[in-house]
Amino acid sequence: MGEVLPSRMHETCDALVVGAGIVGAATAFRLSERGLRVHVIEAANAPATGSTGRSAAGVRVQFASELNVRLSLAGIEEYREFQDRYGLPSGYRPQGYLFLVPKPLWEAHAEGIRVQRSAGAPVQELTTDEAQTIVPFDATGIHAATYGPIDGVVDPHALTSGYLKMARDRGTTLHLEHPMTAARYEAGTWRIDTPHATFEAPTIVNAAGAWAGEVARMAGLDLPVVPVRRMVFTTGPLAAAHAYPLTIDMASGVYLRSEGERLLFGRSNPNEPAGFNEGMDWPWLEATLEPGLSRFPFLETAGLDRHASWWGYYEVTPDHDAILGRHPDAEGWVDAAGFSGHGVQHAAMVARLMAEEVVDGAAHTLDVAPLRHARFHGDARDRRAETHIV
Ligand SMILES: Cc1cc2nc3c(=O)[nH]c(=O)nc-3n(C[C@H](O)[C@H](O)[C@H](O)COP(=O)(O)OP(=O)(O)OC[C@H]3O[C@@H](n4cnc5c(N)ncnc54)[C@H](O)[C@@H]3O)c2cc1C
């Protein structure tokens, strides 16, 4: 007699979430809170191992577009209240974000301040002298600075675990090592395969981060999200402890911030090719340090900790903004992806909006029209790209 193969698992639910990063976890929680039977499938053997676990963990209201400001503001408010509301840690620390802005960029940046303030987001305008009292830097070419006092950092692992715990408490099931491999839609039901199971649900939420384009393709759908590798370099311990905010030299794109007694720093490589390129790009360290040392000479005194440095994928769209909501070419398929490097801070509000999209028919707490798929199908000249990209 041959070996008896374990029977293939079949599950039926109201909504299947693909991906257990912070976006999938928070969305599963909000859907289950609304009374839906939810399953989450995750390719890896643990949650938050995609971009979520590799982010710089920053949260900031300082964006150029009003919707991004509002998404961040709501996220910061939720993370700030997390312990009180849910009895779970978020790791929120209002360490601040400090933008150092050269003259040619000031006009556009100042327009951002107006947008942020009108959305109720606190932001301060500082002279270079005032900014230098927060972080020492060489002010050559810097016109002025802006500081976000409620901006800061969170703990993306803790938040993902917290959302998943609350989702499970409301009946959600998480399936680890269950990569989606195929999808088909028949008679109002999606059938999603993993190597071990088939899930049936009328609604799919694609929260697969940098893999969201691939996941959509398996369902025959186009979703313009590509992975782009990014580095975070880490110094050894500094001689004295600091709590430097996430400080961005907008002239070069170099950023740094304190993490305990160390510094994290980085700079996005504009020529990094899209794709699942793996490992540290060490040659990019030099291209980061050169402008970094001119702007922040104190970096010289901090040795690099190569082992503590890391890389991960931004999930990039053509205009560096997320793609949210029902896919126009499919019934019951909702995308929450393409955050282009700012998904940790937007996850909290996006999850509420996606639950509205599924349960109420359309997201309504905020008008997400600017982030819907439709923007890629209209006149390209109408599209405006987010400019406050790090
Ligand atoms: C270096 C770096 C710095 C960053 N800094 C910040 C920052 O300061 N602030 C900020 O807000 N954001 C930052 N980001 C971006 C942020 O990390 C992402 O926007 C966010 O984590 C996206 O969350 P997610 O849940 O959508 O994706 P992910 O965390 O990537 O989760 C997607 C999940 O889907 C799973 N998956 C993939 N394929 C499949 C499949 N076929 N079936 C099932 N599961 C699948 C993956 O394994 C993964 O766990 C940074 C990113 C990087 C790389």
C-alpha cells in the first residue's frame, strides 16, 4: 500500500488577506472587528518578515499631499493611543522628523507646511540656527528647516503582532508558510491555492507588500507595484547618548536618526534597478557617506556596524503613492499595497478604510480617490507625485 497523503485543507471565509505584514495584520483586525470571518495567508514562517520588519520605523505627518498627511496623522494617533486603547505596545516615541531644506526646494516644501497645518498636523518652521540646536549639521546650502513634534518612530514588529493578536481574538486564523500560488474567480467566489490548501472567499485583500504585483498577476490582474531594494546602515555605539530626530538632508537625500546609543543612516539610490535584488549594496555606503559626512561631520566619530546594517524592499508605484481599494478589473479583489516606503505609518488608517471598502462598499472615513487604481488609467498629466519621499 502506498503512503496516504495528508488531505488538502479547504477553508471558506468572508475575506482572505494575503500577507501578514503590518498592513495585512491591521486589515485582518479591522475586518474581523466588523464581524467578518477572516483568514490570513503568509508565505514566510513568521509575520512581519517582509518590508515591515526591515523598515526604519518612522512615522511623520510631513508629506506633500493632504491624503498622505491625513493617513499619517491618523496612524500616529492610533499608535500613540495603542497601549491605552488595546493594552498592547506600539513602541511609539515622538522623536521628531527634521527636514533640512535648500533654497530651491523651499517654496514646494513651504506649500507642504500649509497642507499639513490645514489638516491639523503640527509642524514647526525653524531657522538653520534653531535646527542646529536639535542636531549638529553643516548648514551650507540649507535655507531653513521644518520639525514635526509628533513625528517619530514605532515598533513595527510589536504593532503587527498586536494587530494579529486582536484579529485572532475575534476569530481570524493565520496560516504561516502558505504562499498564494494561484487564484481564480468563479460564480462570485475567489479560490486561492497555496501548496497545502485552497481558500474560498468572496473577497481577497492583497496586502503582499513588494510582492503585491506578483500576487495580482496570479489572478490575471495588473498592479503596478515593484520591489526596490533599500539599505539602512547602522553605526556602533556613540560616545554620548543622543535622541536625534529622523533628520533628512533634502539636498542629498541622506537621513539619520538615533536608535538607542547608535545612529541609523541611509540614502535612497535613485539608480537601484527594480527587482528582488538581495543583500547589502556595500558600494552604496560610499555614495551615502560622502554627502553624509559633509552635512553631518560628527558621523566621522561613529564606526560602522556592518552586522547591524540591513536591507529591505520598498514597494514602489509609478507615483510613489499607495494603491488602495477595489481593483477595477475584478469583482471582490481589494488592493492595499504600493506604499513606496511609508506603509508602516499609513497601515492603521488604511486598515480601517479597507474594512469600509469591503463591508460598507466603499472607503468613507477619508476620500481615497487620489489613491485608487483609476489614476493610472486616466490622463497621465493629471497625476501628481508625492514629493516628500525619503
Ligand atoms: C529600508 C526600509 C525603510 C523603511 N522605512 C520606513 C519608515 O521609516 N516608515 C514607514 O512608514 N515605512 C517604511 N518603510 C516601508 C514599510 O516597511 C512598508 O511600506 C510596509 O512595511 C508595508 O507593509 P506591508 O504589510 O504592506 O508589506 P510587508 O511587510 O512586506 O508584508 C507583505 C507580506 O506578504 C507576504 N507575501 C508575499 N508574497 C506572498 C504570497 N504569494 N502569499 C502569501 N504571502 C505573501 C510577505 O512574505 C510579507 O510578509 C521602509 C521600508 C524599507 C525597506
